[in-house]
Amino acid sequence: MVAVSGGADSMVLWDLLVRAARWRLVVWHLDHGLRAEAPQDAALIIAQAARYQALGFVPGDVIVEQAEVGALARRWKVSLEAAGRRQRYARLAEIARTHGADAVLTAHHRDDQSETVLANLLRGAGPVGTAGIAPRRLLAGDVALLRPLLGFTRAELRAYASAADVRWLEDASNRDQRHRRNHLRHVVLPLLEADTPGIAAGLADLGERARITAGQLEAVVDVVWQRSFTPEALHLEGVGDLTAQQRLQLWRRLSLHLGIACERAQLERIDRLVGGALGRRLHLGRWLLLRRGRTLAWELARPPRNERLVAIPGPGDHCFAGEHLSCRVLARPAHITFARNEAWLDAASCTWPLWWRSADPRDRFIPLGAPGNQTVVKFLSTRGVPSRLRPQASVVADAAGIVWVPGFAIAERVKLGDATCNVLHLHWTPACAAPAQPTVPPLQDDPDEQR
């Protein structure tokens, strides 16, 4: 499978694969929804496939897709570049699996390598980041991601395109210097090359040498990771024996696992946390890292808000996010056993419909037996619910307000009295306990390009 943008580099890669005629190809193109002229790229690719067929070649199956990358960037709270990269690699992995492709090929070349190494050096990258773009890595499962053109410069690929009559389109956004990569390509590297001829090639060579060092570093860290990692914590025995660079790589591995930024400053903060006093904690992204005894533990610092709103028009069963709520109107039993996950209410004191919804910080009610009115937030606090978990709480309410906070207490106004004949029985089954997952898609930005 080959990713083709319509630019010179990817069109050359496609041409080389078609002329080699050794593999069944799937050609994939993504319109990012950012440029008015983007449909011209898709049209060029379709036309090129027709040209290959006319010349007796097999161009492969062409797939053209569109994504609103701007909307994805806003939803994921990342840059347009990062959102586009994330979407591209996610779809490449999915389509490769769907079509049974063994490998995905992209057209990264030697100049891309130089730019990546320079960008990562300016960000303070260590040996792994300096290694730049990997010529080969796993994309997903057993699907490999290959970059076969890393040994060629942009100029060499353009020369091939001209000689082989490969047509391409220039993307005007590649000259927009508001993007960091474009600024490095069109301003910084030319200045460096003018001052020190050959520096671009030297940066690419530095990446190759750093890859050897990075491989040795990864081997050491992998042993520690396999020995120390559990789904809830990292055991710290032996971590103190690692060098500073090995520890930073270990924290980078942890950051990738948790889906948080791998900037060097972040990794150094983790290192200081581990080397500091017990009980210290650190917020990174959605996660709270905690120094506990001989471990570094983590948990979600801000669980996604429980945005439920389930209408209950009458008795019946209702589900939300793996939880279950049953409602039954019964004649008052002679004997009632009270449990944490069920409520017995005076049916005459409740009005239909009921609503099973998220707790609002402004909600107020009088809990059973309480001296007065209080907010749900204060009520949960007095019951020992940590502040980070309170957004997950739900309530059952009618038009007059809360009748039950599942798992905690009913409202005073709906308690059973001497005159109660019929009861409203509510039974709540919580979702199975499982680690909460971030709402941002788990696929990481390409680690080779963003180290």
C-alpha cells in the first residue's frame, strides 16, 4: 500500500512501484479539507492511474478519501499538522488491514530526514529524537511502515520525475512559513547551508549514526520496561542504576503508553518526580502521576464528564455507558432490605417522567436524614468522593429535583412514610470497574517525526 499526495515525491514512489510490477498495490490519497484546490490532486491521481493502464501497467486500486482535518484539530486540541498526520496514519493502518497489505510505503526522503533531525535538535531531543525518521517500523499489528526513498534527496526525485515524465502538483501550503517545518525548509536550512555547505547531508548522516545509539538505548530500556511495567504502575527497582539518558528514554516510553507529550521538559519533570520525596504528584495531560513507595503510579486526573441524559417516562429498564437502571412500582413490601445500589421511594411523592442525568454542580437537595439543603458537590465531598471523580456522579430526578443519588442517598422528600402504599423501587448496576480511557484517539503522532 502506498500513500500518494499528488506531490512530486509520492508520485515518483508510485511510479517506481508500478514499473517494478512486483506487488499488488493499493494507492491511497487523503483530501485534508483545507485547500480549495485539493480536488485537483485527486483528479491528477485518477488520471495517472488511467495513463498507467493505457501504457500497459497495473496502477493498483486507487482509494480517495476526505477528512475535515481542521475540525479534527479543534476536537483533539492539536495543530493542523499533528491532526493531519494522526488521521493519515490511522487510516493507513485501517485500510492496510482491510486490504491485507503487508506494508505501507511513504515517500519521505533525505531532505525530510535533515529537517526532522534539525527540528528535533532545536527541541532538545536526545539520541532517539536525533535518530529522525526510521526507514522501517511497525505501523499496526504486523503491518510495516516503510520509507524506501530516505536515501535520495528532493532534487534527485525531481530529476527522476522530469526524466520519467511523472506529473505532479505543487501544494501551495508547503510554502506557508507559519508552519514550523516550512520555516525550517525555506529559511533556516538555506541559511545554514550557505554558511556551512553540506550541513543538510551532515544532519541526515547524524540521524543515521544516532539510530545506532538509539537502538542500544532502546535495548536497555526495553529490559527495564518488561521487568517493571504493570497496567497501573511502574516498579522503580533498578531505575536508579540507569543513566540520565536511559531514564529519560524510559519516561518517554511511559509517555507514549499514556498518550501524553514527549517533550524533553515533560520527561525531565517525570524524572524529578521519581527522584523526589514520596507522596509527590505530577499532572501531565489527562493523567496524574503519583510517587508511591517503590512505584510510579498513574490515574486519570480529570475523568471525562459523564454527560448522560436518559428520559424515564415510566417503569422499565434503562442503560447508559454500561450502567443499568431498573424502575418498578410495587405494593409496599412487608419487609425491605436496603442496599447501596438500590432505592425505595414513596411512589406518590415522585412525578413522571424521571430523568437519569449527570449531576450538575448547581444541583441542591436535602439528603435523607440531613439537617438542610446542600449542593450535590458538598454532599459528595462529605461522602469522601475525590474532587476528580465527582463529575462522574449521576442523579435520578423528577420535575421537583433530585430523588436519588445512585450509590449514596435518596432525597428526604421521597422517603417512605406511614401513609406509603406503593413504592418506586430503583436498582442501579454500575459499569464493570475498568481503567478509564482518554477521549482523545489513542493513536500517537508519528514518533519518528515528532521525537
